Amino acid sequence: MRALVDLLPEIDVVAGDNYNSDPKDPQLMGPEARERAAAGQPQPTTTRRIPMIEVPLGATEDRICGTIDIERALSDGVKARAARLRLYALRAARAQTALTGFAPVSSLCQAFEPGLLAKANRGILFVDEVNLLDDSLVDVVLDSAASGWNTVEREGISVLHPAKFIMIGSGNPEEGELRPQLLDRFGMAVTVGTIFDKDARVQLVQNRLAYESDPEAFVASCAAETEALRAQLQAARARVKDVSISRDLTLKISEVCSLINVDGLRGDITVNRAAKALAALEGSTEVTQKHVQRIITLCLSHRLRKDPLDAMDGGAKVALAFQRVFLKEERAAAMAAAAAAPKPAAAPAPAGKAAAPAKPAEKPAEKKKAGSWGGLGGFGR
């Protein structure tokens, strides 16, 4: 996952901003940048690679969400002012948020130290061993990922800043699993298995040894392939807005979700978005049934785990539901064609030879009592 950083394209950000603020979109601006934009002040801009922030297992809620900058609060007296201005700040925040959708920025924000959610804005937040992270922290991160905003209430300071990012988690189910309610918050799930093809294994071993021997030379040898893939991702990001999906496919996607009893609408939305993203990556402007077939299992299999003791892999159920919903017209047409086809006539008996006598009806098998020994297949039968 960490190698994904090399494939991420560059974005425009406000120089020196802790929130990776977009210089043109107020919805993606941090408090300070939004205040300057509202005042009409020019903002210096620069470009940087899309950030990929990793959350360590020992991270606390203050480190993830943000906390007070004690040093600045004590030196500038912001914490003392916060006690007096808290009531006025909250009233102003409610009024301005109700009118404009943005929280006001004041000197209180100067005492706020942004956390990992602020650094991951407009980027990727990676949580290794997410199944071992405290459930409350996972809930906080997923709530921010779903809403795109992070609200912090600390010691009389109220700060609202954008936190629009993609969360990626990894973990070994044998060490512990996430609750089904948290699993449903992840858009897609991929099961990573061991490669058993000997040629592929040898190639991976050789690549690893070559990288350890000379990392710079190995990275240089893959530069052309990496740049081509980065350009493909950049083109897909620009094209995805023009990709459309027909109403018929959308109805069938929702029918599959209803058939396998997926709770809520997150599954429906994720399948539609993933199908559009795949079509854009492959240069298409219209989602097809094949696009949906390739991603629907990744989007729904982990949502079928209702009981914590159940297995997480429900790919077979999703595949059967897909065939039942998407291929029912093809099956009906094939059955109708088979029924309409003329049946071949039976060959007549040779002249001078009597027809073979009919076989006597077989005696129905004796019904055995439930739980009785039925013998081994192929023995004594």
C-alpha cells in the first residue's frame, strides 16, 4: 500500500496550509484559508503529491482529530480568551453555519493543532491492522470520511475543518475482526491470498532482491511503467465526471442488494461509484454490465456478515445473486429457444427385429430414518 504514493497525481494547494486547502473550492479550505478567501486576500499556491497519511496503532483520539496547541495557547493567551469568548463563538458559529454552511474563523483557531485527519484532507488515510485499532477511533475516522468534515470540541475551542479523504485499512482476520457495523462503512473489501504460481513467486523474489541490492536502480527501471499508470489515473480522474450509468443497470444493482439482504444504501451507492470509476479507468464513458460484474463482489461481500461469528467472505452469494438478476433474461431466452427447437425423431427399429421390451419399473428406494447410516458412496451400491 505504501508504494501507492508513487502513483498519486499532484494537486494544487495553498502554500503553508495544514489542511491541504484547495485554492479554488471553499468546501475544501481550512479555517485560515477560508477566512482569507472571504476577505478577498490573495493566497499563495503550490503543487504537491496527493498526501497519504498513515495512522499508527498507538494513535490517540487527540492525535487523530486534533488538539490544543498548549505552547501557543499559553504564550498568546488564546486559552484564557477562549473561556470568555466561548459563548459568543458558539452562537456566531451556529448562525454563520446555518446561513453559509461554514463555521466562522476567529483567533480561537490559532490555538488548535491539526491532527491526522487535517493532514489527510484531499488525500488517503491508511490504517494498517485496522482490526486492532480501538473501535471508537475507527468510528471517528469513518464518520469524518463519510461526512467530509471533522468537528473538534476541546477546552472551550470549537473548530470545524474539511476532512475529505479515502480511508484504506488492512488487517489479518485471524488476529481479530471488525464489527459488522464498521465493516459496512468500508466501500470495498479485497481478500489477499498467497500466490501459488511458481513463476510469479520467483519473479517477486527476484524483484525484492533487486530492490534490496540497489533501490534507486530498481525504481528507475520501473519509472516508465509507473509514469504510464499515473497518467492513466490522472486521465480517469478527469473523465469520471462524464461517465454515465443507465437506469436499468441501477435498478438491477439495487435488486441484487435487496436479494442478498444488504442493510442500508451504502452498498448500492458504492457499486454505482465503483462501476463508474472502472469505466473511466478503462477509457469508457458508459458503464456496462461487465463493469458491474467485475466490482460488485468487492463492494458487497463484506456487507453480508450480520453476525460477528460468521465468515466475512460472501462472494459466492453475491455472484449467485448477480447471475439471477442480470442473466435471467438471457436464461429465459435460451430456455425459450430450446423449447421452440424441433426435437429429433426417434430412430425406427430395424426390419425383422422386434422392439426391445420395456424395462420393469424399479422398486422405489426405501425411506430411511433420519440420521441412519447411509453407507459410503460407491460401496455396496
